[in-house]
Amino acid sequence: MLTAIHYMVSILSMSPVTSPGNLARKSAESLLTVLSFIVFFFLDFIELLLCLMYRYLDEYFEGKASACCCKGKEEGNGVGGGENELSETLYGRGNVFREMGFLKFERKLRFCRKEGDSVRGGLMVNSWSDCGCESCVQWMNGDKLHVVVRKPSGDHPEDPNERSMENVIFLHGFLSSSSFWTDSVFPNLSEPVKRNYRLFAVDLLGFGRSPKPRDSFYTLRDHIEMIEKSVICPYDLQSFHVVAHSMGCIVALALSAKYCKSVKSITLVAPPYFPSAKDGASLAVLTRLAKRRLWPPSMFGAAFMSWYEHLGRCVCLVYCRNHGMWEKILRILTRKRELHFFIVDLPRHTHRSAWYIMHNVICGGAKFADDFLEVLTKCGRKICVIQGDGDQVVPLECINNIKTKAPDVEVTIVANADHCTVIRGREKAFTQYIEQIWASIGDCFKDGTT
């Protein structure tokens, strides 16, 4: 409350010569700050109660409480992973009540697991709070990513290697899937590309129809290893282009840096690229993308889901676990048999996969982004960035951050476009753009030169 009093005193002590307009604006900003403090103070308390509630429910339904990030890594809450791979935001998120040590007074709850729970390798393959419909658990039949492959139309079955092929790997953004590309780019390909290019649209680990393991921490290493296992090794890719959107850009940089001798071009659409100060970089990204404020609503929603692990789980419990019901309601209301893929893709994740990807990839990736870009710059790889000037999710300053580290990056700003309409609504123009990038590379890789 001292913070609230401080801001109110600041308002009352303003100079009398301040113009009415400025006074009103400053008063509104101060009021918003006070309200934000009160609301998030309340949410901190609710988060603490939910932490205890979910431990009780997890033990009741599954016999073991799921590990969470509330206690902090130093207290041994069961969270593992490589020391440098986990984001500091997992444990560095401020919570007034946690910092006061309220969790130290919890009682240890133990309950017997209910009969009939499905367990594999010591972990239930599907949490009680996750959706168990066929589309959400079909990945359990395999351990590779779901990949949509579009083969060149000019290939002949009797001699598939009679000519060389170009390969392109497409990586989607947060809470999306391969449909983002198969619905926008694939239908607009030119005939030469259809004949000579093999395209791979990937459902990244934790999304769409790809695996969502309960024991994974969804680090950048996990994502790269799954792409290797599902695309690069099975199809023996010796060279390839990469096209990525939003969060997928971070994975794309990591993949391209590891395969810098094989990657031919990297196209980044709306990349969340922030300066890397190493220490504190992840927390800086979290604060920049999900600042704890009530306004604008998009910022409040991002903060709600990114700062509060258990509140976010409640949203997934209501929406993601029952996505089939919500889809039926939308079909009735819109009188459409087929819903837009955005609506279908949005809930196809578990709370764990979305939570750890948000922190370990989007926020944690800031620690490594500069290193990835430096490797690619030294190798002379072509990097192209495209972004809308109205993007409210990834600010235009990210472009400047990239240009500072890699001045030769080719940048295209699309007027009157936001985070999604930079592609959606202009699919044909975007497809032509990336085709021009591929064509500009030429045949420099055919003779082994780089």
C-alpha cells in the first residue's frame, strides 16, 4: 500500500502551473498504476492458494503432485533440465506472498492414486487436467514431431533422385501449428517451386499434433533435437532454407546456428529479438512482452498467463481441456461446419508445454540469440526479416536490435500490418517474397561452396 500512497501524494503535489490536459493524463496514468498494483497483489494471493489446491488435486487424482516453479529452484521442487537451459523467469517472477515465505507453512498432502489411471514410465501419459480426446493424445503412438511434407510435383517414383531438390523447413509461432503455413503458403506456391522444392511444415514440440510429454522442459535443445529426429535425419537434409514466424524465429536461429554449413537462408517473420545482457536478459524480455499492467487488455492477458503458473492452468483446464465443447458452440453460433485453423490450433497444447515454452524459449532464448546471430553472420548466411509496422506483440525495436548485431540483415516493413496480418490477408505477396529469397541464393551450395 505504500506504493499506492506514494503515487497519490505525487498527484496531489503537482505544480499548479501544470496544464489541465497533462494533469488529467498523469492522473490517469497514476490511477492505472495504483489499480494495477492492487489487482496483481490480489492475483499473487490467488496464485498461492491455487498452488496448494493443485498439489492436493494432483495427489488425489494421480498419486503425486506435479512439480511447479513456485518454491524456487534452490528449494528442490523437482524441476530439472540443464542449468543454463532453463529460463531465470521460471523462478525470478515476483510474488509478494511467496517472497514472504508463505509456502513454507504448507502441510504435506498425500493421497492414494485413483484406480484406472494410465501410467507409462512412471508418469501418467495424460494429466487429469489436460484434454484426453483422440486428437490430443494421438501423438502417444510415436515419439516424433508431426510434419506435413509437400513433395515436388516433378519427382518420378522410379527415380526420386534424378534431380536435386531444394528443402524448406517452416516453423510456426506460439499456440499455433503447421496449419499456419499449409493454409497460407502452400496453396500460393508458384509452379517452379512446386516442381523443385520439398517443403516441411512442422508442429513444434508441445503444439498441434506433436508430442507433449509431461517430463519435458521444452528447452531450445529439446526443440532442436526433435526437429533433427523428425526432419533432418530421416530425410537426410544436406541443405535447407528456414522460414519462421514469431516464437518459431528463436527456434529457427538456434537450428540455423547449429547447421550453419547447411542452412541456405533464414527468413524471420516478426521475430521477438531483444538485446542479450546475459544476466537478467530473460526477465527483461518477460517484463517487455508481459508487463504487469491492466491496460492495454492484451498486456494484462499476457501478464496473467506468463506470470501466474497456476492461474494459467485454470484457463487451460476450462478452455483447452474442453476445446471440443467450445468448438461445437462456435459452430452453432457461426453456422460453420469448419472453423478457422487459428481457433482449432489455439487450445491444442497442455498447460505444461505452453508454460515452459513461453519461459524457456521466448524468454530464455534471449540469452542465446546474440550468439546464434553472430555464428550466422560469420558464416555469411542470408537473413531476411519481415515485420508489420502495426505489430503490437513484437515491437519494431526488435528490428533495430537485429540490425545492431547484424547490419547486413535484409529488412522489409509491411505497412498497416500487425503480428498476424503480416502474412494473413496477403498470403500471395508473402509467398512471392520468400520464393524470391530462395531464388536469390542461386546454386552456391551445389558445388559444396558456402
